[in-house]
Amino acid sequence: MAKAKTDKPAADRQTGYHWRNWSREQRCRPEVIAHPHTREGLIEAVMNATTAGRAVKVAGSGHSFTPAAVTDGSMLRIEGMNRILEVDRPGNRVKVEAGIRLGDLNRKLDRHGLALENLGDIDKQTLAGAISTATHGTGAKWRNLSAQIEAIEIVTADGVLHELSEASDPDAFRAARVGIGALGAIYSVTMRTVAPFRIERFDRTRPLGEVLAGMDKLADELDHFEFYVFPHTDTALCRESTRTDAAADPPSAVATYAQEVVLENWVAGAFATVTRFVPASIPALSKLAASGSGVSRKLDHSFRVFASERQLKFTEMEYCVPRANAREAVEGVLEIANRRDLKVAFPIEVRFVAADDAMLSPSFERDSCYVAVHFDRHGEGHKPYFDAVESLMARFGGRPHWGKRHTRDDADLRGLYPRFGDFLAVRERLDPGGAFANEYTERVLGPVVEPVAGKKRRRRKK
Ligand SMILES: Cc1cc2nc3c(=O)[nH]c(=O)nc-3n(C[C@H](O)[C@H](O)[C@H](O)COP(=O)(O)OP(=O)(O)OC[C@H]3O[C@@H](n4cnc5c(N)ncnc54)[C@H](O)[C@@H]3O)c2cc1C
């Protein structure tokens, strides 16, 4: 059995920080970083932290733009917990260690003749990190990743491993499926899977007016529909995907590299760089980028179509609005993105997700449209743009993606989530001392309330 390793991290030579997220905007200097590889190692690492009075945070692969995984206490890095523990073939269920990256999980499932029913844009996240922030793909009939879960094993601050499911503890289960890292350290996840399938995807440009008028129909008719719009253009780049039993007909590695790595990253990167230094060129370059993309087709195993490489680094905010407000929300965001003073050089992205029942899922009990805005990650240039989009989203009862930039706090969020109070009750039950709290959870959930000598007291913010 691999031994749990608890070690002092070496500081990054240039920054002095021990941990940075993918976009390098969030950083921290944890007192201790532990790398548990097993259930026993995870329990030991949690206990080591809590008995020493340190806060604990599990970090996934650091793909959140928010400080969701940041801590100055004990950081648990869980990528070593990456095994498939059980496969139930007739039931199409798998029990998996929660640190596995989605890409590894896809490949391992494929070898067992299984697949995840839907995925987001990339597959570099850990399973626990992805579900904890309600990571989603697109497809009006499909729910987010956390909705595919049947059971969760989670270690609380006292070192106890709880097995949560709809049968054992429905409230805790519906809280922990999208728990923002605030309830404990997830050791394993049991997921429903499906038989492997292929996706045929067409990427094509369509007139923006046609897409705005028809997006509801496109979202209903196609299994997985999404689109991008560059500001200052009247074209939408549509991704139209259908599930199929046809045999895979993958493009050559060179064609894939040209389309997905070079076009989606290098050209976009060059575009972003040029526009950073010559903002006046944004409208002309946007038109060029939108017109330059022809029709391309890809027919391959689902997981090879859903996810692609994102080498260009950026910052992002994404809001989830009721599907009924999709058109109004997208038009409003485009109006903002087209303001020349905001110098927006990145496209907006629009996706569709079905309602689910995790207490803090942004698509909780409502069919949803997600609108994402992106910006150069350097400096504070994104602020006026993101602030304007955020105010617009408030009009539609928009709920922010937990892993993407936003400025909402618990007072704003409480009214957006009908079961917010129930989530807090579960948190009080599973993590009464706030061992898994950090500044981000204190902002979005409020400070932990501890029972002391029969009274309640607010835990002081650090
Ligand atoms: C390039 C890029 C593309 C993206 N594409 C999409 C997309 O298509 N759709 C989408 O919805 N999102 C997308 N995201 C956002 C991303 O999926 C989420 O932010 C996700 O949470 C990142 O997973 P992670 O493993 O990096 O977790 P981290 O960012 O490291 O952590 C996220 C949260 O999970 C908690 N956590 C992690 N592991 C555990 C555990 N074992 N127990 C308890 N809590 C834990 C952390 O404490 C933290 O609160 C994208 C992000 C990037 C950078």
C-alpha cells in the first residue's frame, strides 16, 4: 500500500508561492502540503491537520479561477488517489478514487466498455474538483457531472469516513455532490456510466441573428449544442453534436492538432496578444476570426470529441440563467462585449444544461443556459466587463459557476438557492468547526457557526 506522504513544499523560486492555479491568478503558501495516495493516507492527512489546529483544503488540479482551493493551512493534493475501485458491469456503475483526472477516468472506463454520459470542454480536472463546483458540459437533456453520482465517501475533520447516498442521508448527499470543498475531503465517488458511444460533431458558422432566434430549437434538436460569438461580429461559431452508434472515423492526429490545438489556442493566443497591445484592432480581428472558420467534422469516441486542449491561458466568468431567459441574457452580454471601451477580444460561449437536484448546483431545479465570458488574465482589465455582465445576470436570477470568477457573497446567493439554508445545516453537521473553510467559502457561504456551551457563536474570520 502506498504510504501517505506529508512534506514541506518547496517554494516556487520566482514567486515564493507554493501553489498556483491553472490561470496563475490564485496563489497561496500552505503551511503543509500532503499527498495522500490511499483512503488511510487521506484520513491521516486530515487528522494531522486538524489535530495541529490547521485549516484543511483539498486541491484538485487547480482549474478553478476562484480561490476555491486556496489555503494557508494544510493543502491535500489528491491526484495520487486515482484508482478505479469497483466496476459493476450489469449496473454500469463504477466506484473511483476522487483524485483521478477526468481524462484518465475516460480512458480507464473505455477499457471497461463504459463511458461518462457527458463532459465539459477539457478533461484535466480531478473528478472531485469537477463535481465540487458543478462542472458541466452542454446538452439540454443532460445534467452536470455531479448529477451522475450515486454515492460519495467523504472524510470529515474528526477523521470519520461517511458514505453518503440518496438512501443513507439524502440531505448530506445532495449537499456534498456540489460541496465547494466545504464539507470534508472526498475519498471516492460512485458514478452511473453508460455504454460507450460516438459523437459526430460539426463546427460551422451561422448568422448570429439566425442562431439567436433559433437557439432554443437547436438546443432541443441536437444532443449537444453550444456556440461562441466574437464581439463586433454578426456570426456565431456553432458546435453541433449528435450521439451515434456509427463507427469512429477520427481525423488524423495532424488534422486534430491543426483544428483543436493550433486553431483554438495558437490563433486565439496570437489574437489575444495582438489585441492586448493594439486594442483598436479588436473589431477587425474579431470579424476575421469569425469568418475564417469553415465547417469541420469530427466523428470519434465521445470523450475524444467533448474535451480538447486549452493551452492559451485566460480568465473567465460564467453565469447560469433559466433557459427561458437565454436569448435576453445572451443579447445583453453581447451588447456589453461590443462596447469599445471594454476592449473585449475573446468570444462569449453559450451552453445548455438540464435541471438537477444538488442543493448548490447552479442549475438546481431549472433547465439552464450558461453564458461564459473570457478575458486576458493579466491585470485587472476584465473587471469593468465582468462587473457589467454580472449586474446584467442579476436581472435573470443568474447563479455564478463556483469555479469561475464572480463577486457574489452569501447574502446575494442565499436568495438564489432555495436550499441554501439546508446546505448550511449539513455543513454545520459535517464540519461544525469550519476545518474545511477558507476565505472563499466564508464569502460565498458565510462564516461557520459553531455550537459553544449550548449557544451559537460565529467563527471569527481569519
Ligand atoms: C481551461 C479550463 C476549462 C474549463 N472548462 C470547463 C467546462 O467546460 N465546464 C465547466 O463547468 N467548468 C469548466 N472549467 C472549470 C473547472 O471545471 C472547475 O473549476 C473545476 O472545479 C476544476 O477542477 P479541479 O480538479 O481543478 O479542482 P480545483 O479547482 O483544484 O478545486 C475546486 C474545488 O473542489 C474542491 N475539491 C477538490 N478535490 C476535493 C476533494 N477530494 N474533496 C473535497 N473537495 C475537493 C476544492 O477544495 C475546491 O473547492 C474549466 C476551467 C479551465 C481552467
